[in-house]
Amino acid sequence: MPSLVPLAQIFAVRSATRTEADVQQNLGAFLTLAPLGLADNQVSKVEVPTGDGTRRRIDVEYGRLIVEVKEDLTVANAVAKAEPQLQGYLKVKRDATGDEYAGIVTDGVEWLLYTLASDELKQVQAFKMKRADADSVERLTNWLDGILLTGPKLRPTPDRIEEQLGANSPRFRLDRARLEALYNDRGNDAETTLKRELWARLLRMALGTNFEDDAALFLDHTLLVIEAEIIAHLVVGIDPSTLESDAVLAGAAFKSAGIIGVVEADFFDWPAKVDGGPAIIADLVRELGQFTWKDVEHDVLKHLYEAIISPETRKGLGEYYTADWLAKAIVDERVTDPLNQRVMDPAFMRKSGVSRDIAELQLVIAS
């Protein structure tokens, strides 16, 4: 992307002569020209009035992203002064549109990513432009694309799943923060409390002393299973955006087609039952819709699981996927008449909780 480098050399290099306006204008031009996939009428807008009766202006607005620009974030209190401004802008846009916006505070070198969590501003990730060259420009573009998810449709390769949806991706950090805020606000709901207790009881029975009832793990499992259930719809050509959130998580479309046991109501459908949860599910549908799931050529849920759940957690839970080559060798040797044979996988029979849900969904994606 050589044409973008001159812009980056202005906004991504601190100097005595560079002004905040320089950063703002060149950053706005960069967002418009970068291959981020928004329509022509969605070019970046600079100095956008908030429309709330005040004289406040948003530095840069691009799609569902608000950018608060400062000349130099290394100056004392620069970030502390920028955060309340960004918080106000995100609230105004959410109230006006009903959509959740991501927010960034930047001086072109340091990029701090935020979301609104229970109306409070929460930083979820940071990115730094180390140089203003083609490689750094590409890294920045990929990072921004991971936030916006508006670029061209992507094939869900293992690397892309980890890059766009894994625990270190900006999109995961935003979604996970929103889900945590929802749980903190609504987790005392009787049905949600019961579902977490049942989840913990089942894993305690399966794992014994290896299991610790941890809210963070429950939220990771919740996000993982919801994404897997949405993917199950997309793989077979069902558009989950046309369904109510509780219908998506209960597998209503599959049941109406006479397909039982694919997507079922479980421990992890609680966000569909509480205020604010359906909006999160709708955003996950939009985000996952950026991938061409019909083109999947591998065990996508295995890679999604491993991208979200850390190796340390998987080790503690004793949850491992059989290597693809080994599973294939066993099937090739033992499954000689697949249309007429019934086959039991003892490891599958031991699966519980999130592992069971993922395993059952794999049968759909593989078929």
C-alpha cells in the first residue's frame, strides 16, 4: 500500500512541527483510502457535529468507529483528558442510532481501543505504529479491519480465524468486554444464575478438583458457544439476522426443518434473555457474516475454540482435540460403510458443557 505511506509519515511520526489538525486530516484521508470496505457514502468524516444541541464535534467518524485525535499522547494527562470526550461521543452515537460504536484515542502513533461497558469507558486493547513504512501501514490497516469488519468477505482459514476472532483480536476484546459488562449488570437474574450453577456443577462432576468455578471462563464459554451456534446457521445457508436472538440460540430454524439436536437452548443462551443481550448477539451475527462459511474446508470450530480458550485453561480442563491426521486414520480404518454403520467415539461421549456443544455442532459443519 505505497500510496498510504505518505499519509502515515505525517500522522504516525511525532515531530515539533506536526499539529493535531495534521494528524486529524491525514488520518481521515487514510481511513477513506485504506481498503477497509465501507461504501462510498461511508467515507471518513472529520469534525462531525454531535447533533445533541452542543457545540461538540467528533474528530473522525468512520462507519461505527469514533476516533478522538490528540497531538501527543505521551504528554501528561493527554489520555485522561481525551477519555471523557470519547465516552460522551460514544453515548451520543449509541443513543442516536441504537448501535454500539467502538472508540479510539490516538495521536497517530499510539492507538487505544475502547468500548462502552455499562456506560463506562473501558480500554480493551492498544496498538502502536513503530514506523511509518509499508509494513506498519499494512499492520494498522489489518488492525482497523479487525475492528470494523467491513472489508471484503473472508475465507475462514485457521490463520484468519485466529487473527480476526481469537482472544488477541480487537473484535474479541470489544465483544468480550460488552459481554462481561452485561453479566455484571444482569448476572444476578434468576435464570442466568441457575444456568451458571448448572454449568459449574456439570464441569465439576466431569473434572473434579481440576475445575474452578470462574466467571471469566463462563463468559469465554458463553461467547464461544454463541459464535459456534451462529456459524452453524451460516454454514448451512440460514441467515440468522432474520431471526430473533433467542430463536438463533435455541436452533428454531433447524427444528422447524425437522433437524433435531443441532443447536439447542443450553447454559449459554442467557444473553438472549436479558436486556442488552440481543444487541450483542446481533452484532456477533454481523461480524461472523463477514466470513464465507460455506467455503470452510477444515475443522473451523476446533480453531475457534483454540483461538479463544488459552492453552493453560485447556490443559486445566483436560480438553484437547484429536489431531486431524489421527482422527482421519481411525475413520479410514474403521468406518467402512458410513451410510449403514453406527459409530461411537468414546472421547465424544465424555464431552460435557462447552466441549459437548462444540462437538455436536461439528457434526453439522462436517455434513
